[in-house]
Amino acid sequence: MDNQRLFLFVALSFVALMLWEAWQRDYNAPPPAVATTEQTTAPAAAAPPADLPAATPAPETAVAEPLAETAARTARVRVVTDVLDLDIDTRGGDLVRADLLAYPQESTRPDVPVRLLNDAASDFFIIQSGLRSTTGTEPTHHVVFSAPQTEYRLQPGQTALEIPLTWTSPEGVTVTKRYRVERDAYVLTLEQEVTNHSGSDWSGRPYRQLQRAEPTATGGNRFIYTYLGGVIYSPEEKYEKVKFDKMADSPLARDIKGGWAAMIQHHFLAALIPEADETDHYYSRVLDGKRYVLGLVGPTRTVADGASQVFSTRVFVGPKLQDRLAEVAPGLELTVDYGLLTVIAKPIFWLLEKIHALVGNWGWSIILLTVLIKLAFYKLSETSYRSMAHMRKLAPRLQALKERYGDDRQKLNQAMMDMYRTEKINPLGGCLPIVIQIPVFIALYWVLLESVEMRQAPFILWLTDLSAKDPYFVLPLIMGVTMFLQQKLNPAPVDPVQAKVMMALPFIFTVFFAFFPSGLVLYWVTNNVLSIAQQWVITRRVERGGK
């Protein structure tokens, strides 16, 4: 091997290609046109069937009917806890706004929280629920509920809030939609209680659905897109993505027991989690090409006259905190999507989190993690650097061979192989450590990109968000310098074309890494500095005649 850095360049170019293909796969579809109205709900009498699941247990089919015209604005119920600020629309009892109070949209504006749910047309994303019935008036998400008060706030010392909304049909069926929220929790309990005083049996099935417009990707770092769309989980198939374009081409229609459905985006998600022993019909559809629905319908139940029945679901609205997600539902932590390298990424995050618990700063945690990874690969790196040091020592003799054989590549290659055999040097000896470390590098990339703990995590001075690029490109420049210094310790390529490529690599990588998360560049800078120190010591030892 003339130089391991060329191999590294090829490997990381493959990584770049992989990321680009992922971007193409997830974001190449043209963004849908978004309605210009603020809301699209309508009164029950004019409710379009397009946004409702089937009233009877039949396969779901996509309906391409137009969205209804804007209805008159109904009252909202505001609910404020220590971590959530919610709006519940009395029309349907839908969750139409959710602000995450502990997560600012920007570090420079800490008083403006992330808005995950939003009924504004520009970023439409709401959670709907209701009941389909073949007996009497249906309590769908188009009916208007009444609420005893318009605002609820979690007071000091209070552990939970309960928000009831009620509706009664002309036939005498009363539905109480009840939300329960708790302190320091992103999980809400949603109950739909049916009390039947109609004089006959009532039959119905509950539905819960996420509805959103596909956001238009604007601003931000276009190099670090992650998956945005629907996901479902089943004990059999585990974690599956339900992409927006697939909802139109191949609508979801599947019965699942013990699963859940969610819409996810970078660092945050909203999920619907039915009771574990309940078999639900999962469906998807597209409304007029503008909005995407992912939902689930429960089994039909009959409520006798004078009796009551409660339909219960949990709703998660919040950040992708892995320890909390794992406690909410099986597999929910998989929404922190590390891809194919999850088996490597999860231990890396676990170790990073343990280090952070000791030092309290994610930047220093990354540096200490790099030191530990370097120690773990120390012997492999030592073998690689020793091989390169011997190659560097042979550089004058290799150059002499090149001058002797000129353009006769066959004789030159044979002479070089004879020299390697005589000196007992394996020219490929430096490749294995790099091959082994590439998966670690990619896994760490996804850890830094996907983990909400890294979002807006400050390090020192100007580095206020380790999950975003360095705003002043200082770290990428330092990385380029360290690459240049490390290159000087490597054997110079005999081929002049390769020599020119090697001279350009530090500049290429500086540009390449300028758009990567600064936490990843911090890891690479630290790794380069440690590698330079180790390689310098080994090179000096070999040049003095040591092994």
C-alpha cells in the first residue's frame, strides 16, 4: 500500500455517497402543495369521508376527495405542564398544538420552544381521534365537544391534570373524551368513554390518527437530513418506515397486535400507542395530495343500554430520549434511527452518556470517548503505523527502482514485491485498522446526528451546538491542518498522480467536513492529534533501527 490515506479517502467517499443516496431516497420527492387556510376541519353535517377510517372492519382504501372548506374557529382548551404547552380543539377534541418547553427552536432564542404539533397550514401536524359507529350519530373528530374550562395549568406540588370534554348525541349517547397529563412526562393518556342511554345497544370502534403535511425542507444544514415520515412497529416485523410517497402509491392496511404508529422528524416524534393486548387495523391515506394520514382503528365493541365502555390509548408527544422511549412501549426507542449500524451505535451512545454523567459536557465527553476508542484500537493502529514507518524508510529505494525501470510497470511492480518480500514488509499492513474503524466512524456520525441529547449541546466558546456545523469553520480548518501533518509522517507515494491526490486531500476533507456536525469534527480532530503523537513515536523508533 503506497499510502493508507488514499484508502481512507475512498472509504469516506463511499460514506458520502451513502448519505447522498439516503437524502435522495427520503427527500427527492417534490414537496406537496400546502393549503393556504389555517384549518381544514368542517362541521359534522359537511364532514368529508376522506379523513375518516371505515365505520366497519373493512380494508382501508385511499380516498382522493378534496379537503373541506375552513370551518368557523372553535374554542381551544390550553393545557400547560412543566414540559408541555398544549392546545386541544373542542371540535373533535383533537390535539392541535404541542410546544416542548424544554427544547428551544434556536439556542439564541431560548424563550421560543419547539412546536411539534401545529394546525397552521405551513407546518400542519395534528392528532385526531374519534369513534365510528353504524348506530346513530357518530362521535367523530368533526363533532364539537364542550369543556368545563378553557385552561389547565399544573401547579407546584401537583402531579397530574385531567381534562374532560363531553358530547351527547341526539339519541342519548354521551362521549367523554378525557386527557390525562403528568408532571415531567411526554406521555398523555387518552380515554374515550361511551355512556349509552339511547334505549338500545350502541356499537362502535375507536380510531386515532396522525395527520400532517409533508414539510418543505428549508434552511438548516442540507448535509444532515434525517428521515421524516411515518413509522409503525409490530412484534413480528419490528420497526418499519411508512414514507409519504408510499402512502399514496401503496396505502397501509394491516392488522397488528401490540404495536404502535408514529410520525417522526429530526429529534422529535408523536406516537399513538394502543393497549398491548388490542388488535388494531393500521391504515394510511393521502388527502387531496396535501395531507398524509397514518392511523389505527380498534375492534368493534358493543355498549348495552345503560352501560359504559372506555376506549384507551396512550399518546407520546416529545423528544427522542432513548431511556424514556424504551419505557413507554417496546421498540419505541428505535425511532432514534441509527440505521444498519445500530448494533455499534447504541454501545457508543451508552458509553458517551456514562462519560457525560461524570464530566457534564458533551464536547469533553466526545474527546474522552475518542481517547477510549483510540486505546481500544491501539495495537491495531500500532501495527498500521509500524508498517507505514517501514514503508517510509524504504521510500528512497522505491524511488530508485522507479528511476531504474521507468515506465515498465510490470518490472517495477515485480521489483517492489521482491523488496517487500526481502524486507518482510506487508504493503497492505496498514489497511485493516482503517477498515475496522470506518464502521465506528459512521456509527458515531449517526449518534451525534440522531441523539436529541446532542441538540444545541454547547462545548466551549463559539461551539454552542455539537449537532450542527461549526459556524466559523474553525474545527474543520484544524482538522485539515492535522491531516496535513499526519500526511507528512506517511510514506510519499511513488506515483506522481497519487502524490498530487495526497497533497489535495487535506483541502478536500476540510471542505467535506465543514458541513458535518461539529461534534463529529471534534472527534476527528482529537483522533488525528492522538494518531500524530502515536505515529510520530513509532516512526522515530523504526528510523532509529527499532521494530
